[in-house]
Amino acid sequence: MNSKRRVFLKGTLAAGTVGVAVGAGLLTPSTVLASAREGFEAGSVSDALKSVMGSDSHDSGDITISAPELAENGAVVPITVESSLTGVTDIAILAAANNNPLTSSYKLGEGTKAYVATRIKMGDSSDIVAVLKANGQLYSSSREVKVTIGGCGG
């Protein structure tokens, strides 16, 4: 009986805290999701970058993409992106040949190391493009990954 009361009180306190945060405007997930939606629905690398990063013009930079040269299954391709650039605030990973090339987009906090490890879905062999925003400027790097079994409807 006592443990049920504690769980109930913890749940009530958590729900109340979230309610106050939403009421104060500190927590607005629909705003965040709506702004990212356009980028994930874009049909080209250029359109996705304009939506997520604000521009599609970028320079090559000190970015390392770790990915397999040959992915046996396009449904689960491990990707790691890292950079020694300072002031990185955003990282986007794109698979150029996908119908919707933007696979993931990350906002980094101030002073955060520019490092992301994830798994993406690829429909066909393609260039993987990593774009970073550092100090207001965009930098990119790419790497080719060959897929033997398609992951996007294949």
C-alpha cells in the first residue's frame, strides 16, 4: 500500500511539473516538430539543407564520417560523424539517393563536442553527406556507401 502511494505521488508531481512547463511556454514540442518536418519531407539535398540549416551553400571542412564501404542491409547502416571544429551548433546527416535525403538533424548545446553516432536507412547505394553549422557557417563532407539489400522499401 505504501509503495503505491509513493508511485502515485511521484506521477502526480511529474505531471504537474510538465503542466507548468507547458503553461509557461517552456515546453513546446509541436513548434519544434513543425519546423523540422519540412526538412524531413524535402525531396532533394538542397531543399533539406535550406529547411534545416537555412542555406544550402557550404564549404568542405574538418569532418570525419565513419561508415562501412559496403552495407549488407540498407535498413540499418551505422554512421558516425565527428569534427574538431569549434562552435558547432547543428549537425545534419543526409543520404543523397534517398527519396527524402535528410535522415537526421541534431541541435547541439554550447560547448558540446561535435560527435554523433546513429544508424540510418538507405534505399540504395549513395553518398552520405554530413553538414555542420559552426560559428554561423556551413561545412560539409561526404562518403560513398554501397548497399547490397535496400532498406527503404527494398
